[in-house]
Amino acid sequence: MTAGWPQFEPALGRATEHAREWLASLRERPVHPRAREELSFGGPLPDGPTDAALVVDELAAGIEPGLMAMPSGRFFGWVIGGSHPAALAADWLTSAWDQNTAMRYATPGTVAVEDAAAAWLLELLGLPATADVGFVTGAAMANFTGLAAGRQQVLSDVGWDLNRDGLAGGPRVRVLVGEERHGTLDLALRYLGLGAPEPVAADDQGRLVLDDLERALAAGDGPTIVCLQAGNLHSGAFDPLAGAIELAHAHGAWVHVDGAFGLWAAASPRLRHLTEGLAGADSWATDAHKTLNVPYDCGVAVVARREPLRRAFGMQAEYFAAFAGESDPHDKVPELSRRARGVSVWAALRSLGRSGVEDLVDRLVLRAQQIADGLAAIDGAEIVNEVVFTQVSVAFGSDERTRRVGEALIADGGTWMSGSHWQGRDILRVSVSNWSTDEEDVARSLEAVRRAVAVAG
């Protein structure tokens, strides 16, 4: 049978209808998954083919009870954004185009779109226009990518050829991190064979302490990487970037900034003071699914100097077609085969424009402040962080009572706020990340918390 539109139309038509039904349900459906038992899609593998449209219907009907309303404006868990309409539609097209965006020669269309998205990102965030940008799966791999480039450079600086000789027998790379860094930094360092980092003291909001960083830098020598944070997981606080970058560079260290959600503060004139000095770092990581609200999966790795990034990930093979002097996307990321993730980034930025991105970021912060104010008015609630960005951490007296409130809140289904443990106490953590969260969502979520507090006693 010849492939063509008639073969795709029934299945895509049904998928479109199911997608519309799902999106339309988000306003009123409970945020938690409706299923309370394990769902099954197994059983014996069918002996023969099944009509594609029937497969889509079966999938949609079977999975619906197990879906969490993560794209809802009342979902505040784990720093997870929604999907902006233009970005979602562009992602559908990306799947339909089915371009393996590894080589410029083979996929000039999607590579051109990603190049444009990369340039816009650098402009919005105030990062060097000559930096390299790679589109990866998420913030964890963006951290991995930036740190791989850093590992390459600091070893090269002391005369060690990593690509030829590997890590064994080479100088140890010191990695200094704040005590309250995100766990994906430790994960990336483990992947890279660099071992556990050396923690630097953090203050009560999770910000790295400059004096302790200075002591740690002075206490050792050799190849060194310093990891900083733009947006603490619990407080939203930002490390003192300008001072830390200056100190690290004075000691010859590579500076990497984990800005999974907070890097976008640089796009807002009202919030840019939080990222003062950001552009002086050597590499940066963010997740476009968080603050920018593009569909999964799309992390962004930015490296100021192109050579160490391309030495870390570049590859050539006899069957590649390339033009001299031109880089390929695969030279900047850990993958060879990948979808064109940057297309949805381009669509979001093209749709929003500079002022739209500013408004998006500012609005997320405004909603976080409104939620914090509303929570603070609830009897027994205590906001335990300074609300400087999109994170709110709240406790309800004892750890036991906070846990009871959290359990009642999840069971209620009116909103979703993640439980966590911070600064020695159990909390509920609110991460305002969805472009669609409006004042009604805030009001309904606060009412759900009040119900949970009443149930918890």
C-alpha cells in the first residue's frame, strides 16, 4: 500500500478529537489522576494488525483515568509548565515532519528554525550572541552538556587530552556547588565520572555564601568547575551570580549556571536584577518546558565558548554529508538522532514576542505572590520563604499537620501542590509555572487548600 494522507487521516482525525476533549476537560477535571488502581495495557500481543483509528480510540479511553491534569492552571507541582498553543501546534507538526535534526545538510528547514530560536534565546536572556546553543531533553541533560564542556576545557587548560587519554590517571576535577543545588547537578557529575561535588554553604534561602566560596576556592588548586543556581527549588532564590562568577574566574574556574526555571528572570526588566552578572558565566542550562511552556521534552544548553562543547560532543563519520566551516546540531548535544525540539521554542517565541515573554514571566511571579498572600491568610499557615520568583513554600504548624494537609489536598483534587522537606521541616511547595494560570485558578486553588486544612484539623 502506498503511504499518503488517506492512510493517516482516520487515526489523526481521532487523535485530534481526543486531544481537544482532553484540553477542554482541564478547566473542571480534578487535578489528580482518577484511577486508583494500576492500569493495564498488556495482555497477549495481538496476532494480527488492528485498525490505526481503533488503536487511537483504545489508547485514549484506556489512559484517560490515569492522566494527571499537569497542563491545568491549578497544577503547581515539581516546576512543570503547560504547553503554549503555538508551541503545542508546532510540536504536532514536528512529529508529522519526522525530521532527524542531526545534520544541517539533511534537514536544512528544521535546523534553520532552531538557529533562529537559539539566537532569540540568547538575545532575550542577555547571553553572548556568539554562544553555542543545543536543544536537549531537559534541564538534567542541559546541565550534563554544559558541565561536559566545562570538564573538557578545564582539563585542556592543564594540558590533559581528555578525548585521547580519558579520565583515568588525569588530574582530578574539583566541582564546587551550593549546599542547596538541584540533584540533577550531582547526577550529571556522576554521568561524567567526576564524582561527588564539594558543597559550599548556603543561607536560609538557599543562596550560595560568597565568603565560603572564596575559602573553598583558595583551599585547592587544579582544574575547577563552580556550579551556581538561578532559582532555588524551594525558595526561588538566586545565587549572588556577579560576585561568584568574578571569584571563580579569578581562580581560573569554569562557571556553570543551573537555571532550569529561573534563567528566564533575565528576560524581564522587573526581575533582571536577580540575574545580575549572569552573562559572565561559561555555560548555562534551562528547561523550555518550565517557564517558557513548550511541550515535553525540551531542555536548552548554552555554552559561551564553542570549541570545548564541540570537542566534547562533535563526531564525524564517512557517511555524513557536511559542508566545511558549518556546524551540525549533533556537534552540540549528546544525541545523534533526535527530534527537532527547537521548533516549538521558535513557535513560542514567535507567538509571544519580547513583550509577551516579559509578560509571561512577570505574570507567573504575580500569581505566586497572590497565592502566597492567600495562603498566609489561612489560619495556621506560614510562608517560609521570601517569594522572589515563582516558588512558594508553606508549612501548617507541625510536620505531621503539614503532611495531613498535603494528603487531604491531593485527595480533594482541586489543586496539586508538592510535598517536600526544606530547612528542617516538612512543607508544601507551590511552583507557579503554567502560562494559563489565572486569578480564578488562584482563587479555586486557595479554596481547595482551605478545605484541606479543615479536613486535616
